[in-house]
Amino acid sequence: MANTPQAKKRIRRNDRRAEINGARIGRIRTFVKKVEAALAAGDKPAATTALAAVQPELARGVAKGVLHKNTASRKFSRLTKRLAALA
């Protein structure tokens, strides 16, 4: 258990940050699922629109530090590749 005031403060801060970061990751997952659902349905226009919405969300996740740059790049690349194969 934390004994110093600073350690107690870090625990409080870490709990707050974990909640915020979890919400950010959940938001990104929701956008990715919209693209995947459109791809599964074979709806290219909807998938294109959803993919355009995913890109800034992934970039925001990288900027906020909840995703690694390469992870976001890989996810976007794979979704783009699946969209191209849909044609």
C-alpha cells in the first residue's frame, strides 16, 4: 500500500487516466467495428465513409498515447487492404 502522499496521488491519477484511456480505446474500437461490419455486408460506399472516419480516430489515439504508432498504422492498412479487395 502507498505510504507517501505522492504515491497516493499517483494511484488516484492512474485510476482516472485508466478510465479515460479505456473510453478512448473503446471509441476507436467502435469506429473500427463500423468499417468491419460494412466490409462484411459488402457495402463499399458505407465502408469507404466509415474508413474515412476511422483514420482520424486512430491518429488521435496515437497522439494521446493510448495506441502505438505502428499499431494504428497496421490497423488502418489492413482495413484499407480489405476495402480494396472488396471491389
